Amino acid sequence: MKLGTWDPSDTDEAIALWNREAVRDGYKEWTAESFGELIASNRYFDPSNAFVLRDGNVLRGFAIGCAGDDLPLGDVAGYVTCVVLDEACRSDEHYGMLMDAVEERFRQLGKRQADFLFFNPMMLPWYIPNTPGHEHNNAPGVPVGSALYAFLLSRGYAQRAIECAMYLSLAGFELPAETAAKETKVAEAGYRVEMFEPFKHGGVEGMLDALGNPLWKKEIAESVAAGVPVVVAAHGAEPVGFAGPVVRSPNGRGYFAGLGVRPEHEGHGLGSLLFYKLCEAFRDIGADYMSLYTGSENPALRIYEKAGFRTVKQFAIMRRELA
């Protein structure tokens, strides 16, 4: 086997290998167009961060990493997007050759850790099992139970969290029976859960700063500024929690960035109300289904389950220190 850096001439073989091997772990197939959109045209794609493994003239494996100081954790972390091997030559040795190359490149860039994490800007869609082709737009880590997962554990990657991928068909969705009682209770405490209105509510910046999630801070602020619907929990005129944005993706999925409530306003049931209202809003704009992921230890898991969601797949968040 011979290791080399990525060349545009590798593209067709890499797509064919992905469609033969990665799809077994549930990933969506690649086309020349989708590969360009997801990988080659991504502003964080650098051929010197991607490597191929050849047996003579035949491409048997490839690995793609990315890095950027402006990414979350980007000053210290390089992100591994994918590692794919032909089943006929899948071994720790060949996985190791690809990972050695990616990790060494991260070291050259001054990174101190290699991460499989949802902050990776190269997002890989995957199919939701036992659905009519429904898909989620991003894999937040390594599929639990995959060959790559087993190899990374043996290599010393730490499993930092398990993300539960959850799914709900919105056909016939109804608000849970407890919703009305919850609304009455929060109203007595001075709260309302409703769509954000710029002339009714204050700004969301303070809420987003308090929640401390850089992805939410960017996406929710941009959504509000652009007039994209967002469900908020308001205390008086002040937004103290959110769920959204309320966007129907072209594939019929109800897309949203997340859900959060300021810590000092927790304990009133706002999180569950925000989520129920979000599901209702997606149904009302014609979304066919919702999918999301959340940590296996996250209390929000119970909120999602009460709304009818079920866990359909698990991904591991993994890291290796590169010192």
C-alpha cells in the first residue's frame, strides 16, 4: 500500500469507494455534485489535509481532515471528517497509515488535538433507519459500532460523549396533553412561549451570550435579524429561552439549531413547552419529519421522548491529544 496526498484526479474513485463502503454505516451516497458541495468547494478543504491509500493504481482508502483557526476550538483542534477503507483491506495497519498522516498534518498546523465532533464544518448527511429516505444533515461523530469506532478506541481516542440521534414523523403530530397546564403554570410565573416578534420582545443577544454556545449565538442571531421564525420563552419582554429556527428543508425535514433556556430561568418547564411549540410550528409549515441529536446524559432527552421522538442511531464524540 502506498500513501499519498489528495489530488483532484482521486475524486471519482473516492466517490465510488464512499458509495460502496461508507453507505454501509448509513451515510448518504455521494455524487460529483454533492461531493463538490460538501467537500471540494468547502472553504476549509485543503488537499494537504487529505490522504489516499493506493494498492498499485487502485484507490483503497482515503481520509479527509480540516482545520481553521476561526472554527470553534480551531486554535487547538483539527477535525477529522471521514476515514474510509475498502472492506477487502480494512485493518488496523491501514487505518493507522491514514490516521498517522492526518494527525501529523494537524501537528504541523500547530494543533494539539484531533477531534471527531459536530463543530466540523464539513457536514455529512446520513439516512435515518427504517424511514422512506429521510435524512439528517450532519453526523456529529463516529457511528457507534462501526469498524472505525473500534479502531479509534484501540488507538487511544477518548470517547467524550455519546450523541443520540432522534427522529419523529410529524404526520398527525398533536401537542402533548400536558401542554395547556404547563402554559397556565408558566404564565402565572410571568412567562410566555411564543414566536419572536422584534417589536414585542427585546434583543436575543443577552440570552445567547448567557447560553454560551457559539453555534447558537451565530445562527439564532442571524435568523432573528433575517426575520426567520424562532420560538422564544419571554419573561416580560425579555427572551430567556429559544427553540428554532423554524425552517423546512427542501427534503422535508424540520431543521433547527437547538433549544436552550438561561440557567436562572430553568425549573419552570420552559424547555418542554419550547420544544412542543417548535414541533407544532414545523407541522404547520408542512415539514414531514424532525431529527436531532442530543447527549445521552442530557435531561432534554426526556423532553424529546415525551414529544414522541425515538433514538434511531448513536454517534461517539471522540478525541486524541497530539502532544
